[in-house]
Amino acid sequence: MKARFNKVAIAGMGLMGGSLGRALLERKLALEVTGVGRNIKKLKLAMKKRAATSVTTDYKAGFSGADIIVLSVPVDMIPEIFRDNYRFMDPSCVVTDMGSVKGAIVGEIEKIEKSFPGRRNVFVGSHPMVGSEKTGIANSSAGMYEGGTCIITPTVNTDKKRVEVIRSVWKALGMKTVEMTPGEHDEKISGVSHLPHMLAFLLSNMEAGVIKNNREIIGNGFRDTTRIGASSEEIWGGIFMENKKALSTDIDRAINGLNKMKALLAGSDINSLKRYIRNARKTRELLNK
Amino acid sequence: MKARFNKVAIAGMGLMGGSLGRALLERKLALEVTGVGRNIKKLKLAMKKRAATSVTTDYKAGFSGADIIVLSVPVDMIPEIFRDNYRFMDPSCVVTDMGSVKGAIVGEIEKIEKSFPGRRNVFVGSHPMVGSEKTGIANSSAGMYEGGTCIITPTVNTDKKRVEVIRSVWKALGMKTVEMTPGEHDEKISGVSHLPHMLAFLLSNMEAGVIKNNREIIGNGFRDTTRIGASSEEIWGGIFMENKKALSTDIDRAINGLNKMKALLAGSDINSLKRYIRNARKTRELLNK
């Protein structure tokens, strides 16, 4: 199989970037993968894990000549890295990211692109819905993307041909792709990812006493519900902040739901409580099918 | 290996009762296991699954002559079944339950025992911290109890010898045992089991639209966080209601936590937000060790 791309540059060789490099090389989708980052020790580990064919702390060298550039850094750093290195990117390259927030990122990057008139927009927003609470190249795997779904978030300003290129990358990694606007993405992902992470952090903090002193009474229910509560503060602090509008709305909806259940308890309204649980069960069972 | 008990009666042959019967027979801890319940079809399935050596819908016949009686029914039915069948139980028998709430159940049952002066108290509260969101004998397994922890909740009124008998039963099934008061149990289990279930039901209901229409964008984080959201309304409606005091306190704590995070978002206080997440991560990581 012939490699589809001569050079793919990945900024940030953590769990997501590292897994991407490994998958691209293992599937022979890129002749060359350049890992770009600030920490040379981590970059060297990425080389050892065969997540890159070369690594550099020099963004200019890393991005120059790349067909595809993937910004795999915490969401609050994505527009900054794009801005600082835009001038090193080939005019014909395609740039994407893997951030869990899209509205703020896509908006910022489009502003930057607009400030360079005469150049075609190079950026296409992506959010591959895979990963784990674990971080770092050490936990990376070439199969991480396979079977998952990637959300692509083009706008009216996005180059359609580049959307097709990015879609082909994710598909070549074994992903399904869906398209939605950045705003629709942020609202939906707030509910099915950001709020669940917040609740997992909340539960872990609330039950710190039992976790520390009575761990033996903690069962699998708590473990599964809070698994993502072991996720990184560097990644999730930024995600929550960048999606604060949709997330705050979901927090309000969660508080309303909790108050409703508290009222059912206070009123000893077991029939309504069972109906509420029954609806939840029937809905959740759809995901097991 | 010689069986330790001649006859164990289990009222309720669902996931928990069925798994118990299978484990007792497989480990030859009981010569005879009698499954007692209302639905003869389900009882016959229990026989087929080797969860019982005999079954009956007649509580009198089922409980008579049993050394051990285990009430494995939804928590709101435990005191009722005890009350209605107390007179059929051998004076020397030991009775326990597997309910996820202890204060209300133990209190009710001690009241019933007190109304029969001259008889030694037969009841010892248990809560084996194992199980699943699935229900029914079809999902039972002989190994379900192995490696788990069982909380035993004696009071000043509990017969110490019977506590030892019950402890030996759970230990023979491969469980660790810990003792605490019914009140302490309910407070701790509210936080590490009841509130997590409530949050899983809440998330499943809140995200019903995405679950029904955009299932492809739902990742493993949401799936794990809401797994127990597929639990039975018949079991959990009763648990929530019977533990309403501790659970309402935990709901208030959760709402306070959510309001705190909303304020951090509104104030763009990313450092405090990262600190909050970092504490949660460090705490949750303790469970992975």
C-alpha cells in the first residue's frame, strides 16, 4: 500500500498525538511523521514507540513541507500554536486538531486566517471521540482510533476540498465520521462528555474520605462512574473553560434534575421516582444494543 | 468437603439470590437450597440454573427447617416478608438480607423482633457490595460474590453468635467482611453507590435526545459513567426512598459542588478549576492502585 501523505506533522505527542502517529505509520498512510513539541525527552519516547519518524522542538522545521498538520495539544493552546506558526505552514497544507471544544477554537482560528487575506483557509476542525482518562505516549496505541467516531466541524469559511482530505484521514484510520457545526458540537458534547467528566470529578472529590479510608466498600458501580475522574487537569481545565456556555447550561439542567429527585424523596413519591428511573433505564439500555 | 448447612432458604431468586444459591451449591456449603418466591416460572428457571435444589411459592414450607434464611428482595419488601413469615422460622435459624439500605430495614426488623418477647433475635443485616445493573436469574453467576466486600451491620440488639455465622457464610463465598452500624453504612453507601446511581439515571435522562438520535458520537466515557443508569427501577426506587435522609444530604453536597464549578467557569478562574480537577484525579487514581 502506498503512503497517502509524504509528511504529517503532529504537534503534541501525548496519548492522542502519539496514538495518531503510530496508527499513521503502522497503516503506512504517511511516509514521514514528524512529532513536534517542547519536551525533547517526551519526543524521544515517541520515537521509541514508533509514533514518529523524526521529532523536533522547532515548530518551523516540523511544520515546513507537511501535507497534514495535526494540533494535538490542550484546547486552550490550539489557536495560539496555530497563530504562532501559521507562517511556517505550506499554503497547500491541511491543518486539523483533536480538541474536545470546537466553537471557540474554530472561531479563533478563522479570525487568524482572515487576517491573512489572499491565502486559502487551511484549517478544518476535528474531534475524534476516542481516548481515555490516561495520558501520555506511554499509554498510546495504534488501534485507538479504530471503530470510533470523529466529528468534523466545517463552517461556511472552510475549504470543502480540505474537509474531504481530513475525512479521508480519519476514515483511513478506521473511524466513522459525522459533520456538524462547531456550535452544535459543543452543545451535544457538553452533555455526553464534558458534564459526565465534571460529575466524575465531583464524585471523586465528594467521596475522597471513603476512597482514602474505606476503599474496600467501593464497588464496580462507583469505579465505572468515576473512571474518567482520573483525567488530566491540564486537558480538562481548558475544555471546561472553553465550553463554559454550553456546560453552564448543562450544569443548571443537572441541578434542576437533582432538585426534582430531592423533591420526590421529600414527598415520598415512589411512583414518580420509579417512573424517572424507568425512563433512564430504558434510554440507557439503547446503548447496550 | 462437608456442607456447612443442611438447608438455606433464599427469598427472591433474582440476580443476587440466584447467584447466592449457585455459589452455595457449587461450593457445597449447603446440602439443600430452597428458592422461595411468588413467580413459579422464575423459580423453575432458578432450578434449571442449579441455583436451588427445590423451589416453592409457599413461604411457610420454604422457611421451615432452614438454618439460614436470606431475604434477597427489593429493600422496601424486606421488613414485610420478615414480618409475615417470622412465625414460620425456626427459633435457632439465622436470618440476613442483601439490601443496599440498612438503617430503615434493621430498625423495622428489630421492632418486629421486639414484639415477640422471649425469642432471641434472629436477624443480622448484610450488604454484599457486588452485583450489576443487570437483573434476574439469567444474569446470575456462581462467582459473583468472590473477591467482593460484604458489609455486616450488627446493633446492640444483634445476637453476636449469629453475626459470626453470617460472617462465616460470606467468607466461605470468598468475600471480605467489614462491620459498621446501620447508620454509618447508609451514609457511606449513599455517597459511593446511591448518589452515583442517581447521577447515572440523571445523565441518561438528560441525554436521551443524543442517545436516541446521535448515538454514534457517544464515547466510552459516557458509557462507563452511565452503565449503572440501566439499573432496575423496582430495586432503586425503594433504595433511594429508604435512604432518603442520607441521600438528600448528598444531593445537596452535589448541588453545592456543581454551583461551585459554575462559579469558577463564570469567573474564568482556570487555576482553581485545575486545582479542583487535580484533587479529583489524585483521589480517583488511588482506586487504580
